[in-house]
Amino acid sequence: MAKLRIGTLERLRQVEGSVESRLNRVRKRSFTIIQVAVAAGLAYWVAQELFNHHAPFFAPITAIIILGLTGGDRIRRALELSMGVTVGVGLGDLLVHYLPGGIWQIPLIVAISLTVASFLSKSPLVSNQVAIGSILIATILPPGTEGGGPDRMIDAFIGSVIGLATIALLPSSPLHSGRQEVSKILGIASSVLDDVAGTLDHPDVQALDEALEAIHNTQPDIDRMISAAKVGREVSNLSPLRWGARRRVRSLERILPAVENCMNNTRVMARRALVLSQDGDSVSTRLVNIVDELADITASLSDVFDTRTEANEATDIPELVRRLQVIGARAGMEVISKDGVLSEYVILAQTRSITADLLEVCGWSRQSSLAALAPTSRTPAYPPEVWPGIHEED
């Protein structure tokens, strides 16, 4: 029976529209809402009750901004934010008092604020907050209003501290988002590889066009994967409740370059398969089978990272490694057709690269991953670890 193949775009639509995917988004959104609500309320209460500030709106605003930051650098950016708001508020009080009123006051305040901020830090966040703080003081809360002066600067600091404390005491999972992003990228790569294998077996230019369209739009997914891993590392460092996950967070970060390389190599293979199909050329059945097997292994790895427990990894990863070793040992020059064209050689080279990438995703070092490949040079950089007889077809 012929293998049922689903196009890359169709698979992406199925994944994005699945009930599980929607539930994950709802859970993540709900947790974020709880975090922000608790932080804003607590920051306001601390500033009002413990510091006796009448209208400490800078405290909850700063806490919300801290929790809204992404990319895993919230501690550094919280300090930048505190400095920016503090300097902006203080500078606004000073400038509004000494500068003449009128239409030129705001442009002058912004220009002076940005100039001062440029000497304090290169961070755009600091510059923006200094300018925004000065504008707020000049337009909404001019000097003399209740809660002005140093109180506003203290409120900004309180909000930053409460925001970071919320991350530490109400932490999200340091691994879940990163693993989900890895799973998504591997799922896309698997689907594209499946389309490539199908086209190499039965030429289908339209299927490859759709696959290339999908894979060309994956850079935001890669960026989200890297950002999620950084956030996970930050959470595991900041929250005592998540210190036990530090080892697994480091392991996840180590495989990210291999996941990105796998996606890039899959993109190159798909382009070359399209050229081969347009030229009307073909490849050997053995090479088609290798690409098809890589698609299946990548899909299985995607499923492994889609789970939250280590149980699946302990049982599935060793089997996937064994299958990748078999592919690496078989992906030698002998799989090329007798009258093989350039595109066939390129596709073979990409299967070897993807095999090494996936072994790295499974936890192997780069050197060991390359050594698992059948040698194509008389003087390979890494001595081959080819199993005797494994290159023969079963």
C-alpha cells in the first residue's frame, strides 16, 4: 500500500488548529494573566500601604512591563527599566520646573532626555523610558501634584522588584515552551522531508513549492525557540522552585543550534529536489528510502519533545539513535545512481548533514555525529564508526 502523505502546509494547519494546540495557548495565556494581575496588585499595595504613596501608578505599570519583557534578559532589562523610569521622572521634574512653557517645551524635554540617556546607557529601553517618564511628568503629573518627586522613582523601583519576585515565586515551566518550539520546528522539517521523499519517488513540483513556502517562513519560529530557551534558563536561575531543572535547561540549549541547522539543511535539500524534479532527473531508490526514513525519525523526535516527561526520551531516543546510525552508515557514495547528476549528490550531502544534526538533537557531540557517517573521503576528519555490513540493504 502506498504511503499516505500530507503536505507541509496542510500539516501545519492541522497542528495549529488542533484542540491540544489551542488548549496549550489558553493555558499559557491564563497563567500569564494570573502572573501579571498578582504582580500589579502587589506592587500597588506595597507602594501604597508600606510606603504610604497616595497614587503609586508607576509601581503596577513597571511590574507589568517587566513581566511583558521577553527574550530571557528580564533581570538586566528590569534594571535598565528602573534606571530609565527613575531618571526620566527625576529629569522631567527638573526640566518642567526650569524650562519655559509653550509648544517648544515637549520637544526640548524629549531632546534633553534622550541626550542624557545616551550617556547613561546604549540600551534603547533606557532611552525610551527616560523620554516617556519626562513626557508623563511634563503633561500629566507636573511638579507639585501629589505623589510627585522621589515617590515616583521609588514606585518604579518597587514595580521592578515585584515583577522579578513574581517570576521567582510564580514561575512558569522553564522547559515546556522551549520543548514545544523545538517540537514544532522538527515537525515542519519532518513534513518537508516527507514531501521531498514523495517528490523524489513521484515528481510533484506543486508539493515542493508548498513545502518551500512553509519552510521559508520558519525564521520567526526559530527566533521563538531561542527566546523560549533563554526565558527557561532565566526562570531556572531566578526561581528556587525551578533550580532542579537547570541541567535539563542546559541540555535543551545545547541542541538548539542542531535544530536550526536541521531546518536549514532541510531547506537546501527541498530546493535541490525542486531543481531535480524540474529537470526531469531522478535519484536511486536507496536515496529515496534514506530521505523517507529521515522524515519518519524527525517526526518521532518531534513527538518526543512534545511531551513533558523524561520517560519517553529514555525509551525512544536510544532507538532513534540506532536508526540514525544505520542511515549514517548507509549514506555513502554507493547510493548514487550510476549516471547520477549534481542534484543527486547535493541531496545525498544534505541527508548526511541532517543525520548528523539529528544525532546532536539526540544528545551526541558534533564529532561523534560526524564519525557515524560513512566516509566519503580517503582522509576523513573524523574516523568513521561504520558497523560492519550495515551499509548493505536488508
